[in-house]
Amino acid sequence: MKASATFLLAVILFSSCQTTKRGSGLGELNFPAGDTLITQSLFNDKSSTVSEENIQKILDGTYALPQQLRVAVVRLDPGIQQRRNYGYFFDDEQYLKTQQSYLDLFIEKFKQSPRVNKVTLIPDLLVSKSPNFTNIREAAVRMQADIVVIYAITSDLYSKYKVFSKTDIKAFATTQLIVLDVRTGLVPFSTIVTKDAFSQRKKEELDITEAAGRVQHEAVLLTINDIGSKITSFLGQSSVALSKPTETATLQTNGK
């Protein structure tokens, strides 16, 4: 009996040693010799519109915008819900005038750059109801534009200020803008800016809806002015060749 116990103990010890030895060897596996660095996608994405070869060229390449620029502008419609946020209908005079004022302000900002020769608006007739980059780029080619500025504006009241019994009104606005280089299809500049504005209903305003529209308008103007400064800086810096196009995205609030 004693001999059997001794034999069993020896077997256990031997097994433990073998297990430990195998475990310690896993960390010392030798990988196949050769370059195993992955430099492109190994996934077969049939929906991709850019070949793997061109992806490498884009990421490794450099390019420069023309020194003198013809700019085309596209405004993406915020949709029916956004009009309701303003309290406007599709054909509301004030809503249409407000949207036009934003467009005029963007055009003014671009014209401040000495590099910009001309700024034109791409008509809705040239842009599909659900536009994509290809559609917008081809429309810009027809307009003989060097770059396309695409922007979208949304705004609303903060939820706790939607109770109409309140006299205080606080609204926010978010403006997204990208610059598309028509020749290359690249996006050398993009930004997202959010601002808010705080006010109270004025005596001359008919109702709280009119006051809310005014405060939202003020928030939108803050975002456009902020983006205008960024555009001026971008066009000033990009007068020389750009190395590896960069995309800038910022989310800012005025902290009120």
C-alpha cells in the first residue's frame, strides 16, 4: 500500500513538471520569418467605392488647393422637424429670409479671403433630394468650382426651457461645414460648432414662439461667426501645399 502511494505521488509530480514545462514554452513560440506588417485592408468589402490601391495613394500622398479659388455653396435642408423647431412652415416668409441671411453670411465670410475669386450657390435643380458626395461634386464641376462648401444648421431650445410659462429662453445651434476639393474629392477642412444663447421674451414680441425663434437665430449667428474665423485661418494656411489632408472637428459651447 505504501509502495502504491509512493508511485502515485511520483506520477503526480512528473505530470506537474511536464505541464509547467509546456506552459513556459508557449511564450517562446517562433513566428514565421518575414514581413507580417499589415498595410492595407484584408477584408473583402464589395460596397467600397475606393480601391485599396487608391486608399494607399490618398493616405500617403500630398496635394495643394489652387491659389485662386472658385467656391460653390450647398445648403443641406434641415428638414421639416427643424422648421417646426423654429415654429415656421415651409413657405413662411421669416423662415426663408432667415435661411437666406445665413447663406449670405457664409458667402461674405469666404469673400473676405483674397484667394477667393467667386462664390456661387449651387441651385437645388442640380442637387438630388438625397445628395451624396458624387452628386454634389458633379454639380460643382458643372459650375466650374474648385471647392464646394457644404453646410447644415440645426437649432432648438434646451428641453427644460420648452415650458412656455417660463420667461427665460435658452437655445442652442449646431452648424456642420465641410470643404470638398472638386479635383481630388478630398475633404481638407471640416468643422462642427455648437453654441448657445440665452435671453428673455421682449415686450414687442407677440408670443413665446417668436422669442424662441430670435434666440435660436442668435445661437446660429454665433456658430457662423466662429466658423468664419476658422475658414479665414484655413485659407491663409493652405496657400502652400498641404501634406496629408487633415480633417478638423470641434464641438464648442459658450458655457452659458
